Amino acid sequence: MVGTTQSNENTNRSSLGYYVSLFGAALILLWIGIFKFTPTEAVSIKPLVENHFLTFFVYKIMSVQAVSNLIGTIEIIIALLLIFSVKFAVLKKYAGIGMIVTFLVTLSYLFTSPGMWKIVDGVPVTDFFILKDLMLLGFGLMVIQK
């Protein structure tokens, strides 16, 4: 019986951490997705998008704001998939895949955008806001495995 109690406690802790991560990731995606509909964010992501080997062409077919709106819509959809996956488990796979693709692309901006890395006091530094996507990528991997 002792082993069963400890196992249940570990499962409860694991579940709590999972759900805090799930709702935290959904909040981040929702918030950033909504912000993509602003002109400030549309202009700020332009250098990232136009210098990436997968997305460089989009400004030839869409406006700066339309591209940002599309990205924001994708982020909001992934956030909603995460939230609704709590009730509908079939959505977890789609939310996880969306997170993985999204965060692989955003992390790759660190290597495709000019001026992303600087040396400060001998230490390479970058836009640390993008580095949060490493953790979110890991959570996306966890979502599709759960």
C-alpha cells in the first residue's frame, strides 16, 4: 500500500505541473497571438519573417499586417486547441504538433535573422524573448506524448 500512495502522489504532482504548463503555454500563445494583430508587433516581426528561408516570400503576397494577423491566428488556434484538449483528448496531438512546428520556426529565427546575436562582456547574448520558445517546444513534445 505504501508504494501505491507514493505513486498516486507522484501522479498528482505530475498532473498539476502538466496542467500549469498547459494553461501557461495557452496563455502565452493567446496573449502573443492577440498582440500580433497590432501594427507595432506586425512591424517588429517583419525582419524575422523576411529573413527566414521558409517565410521570406510571404510579404510578396500579403501585407505586413496580414502576415502578422495570420501568425496571430495560428497562435490563437493552438492556444484554444491546448485549452480544449483538457476536455477533448483527441485535440492534444494537434496542439502538440502546432506547438512543435511554431516553436521550431521561431527558434530558427535566432540563426536566420541578421543581428540576433551580440557579444556583451565576452558572452554571446540574443533576444531572450525568443529563447522561451525552447521551453514551449519541449512542452509541445510532452503534449503529443501524453
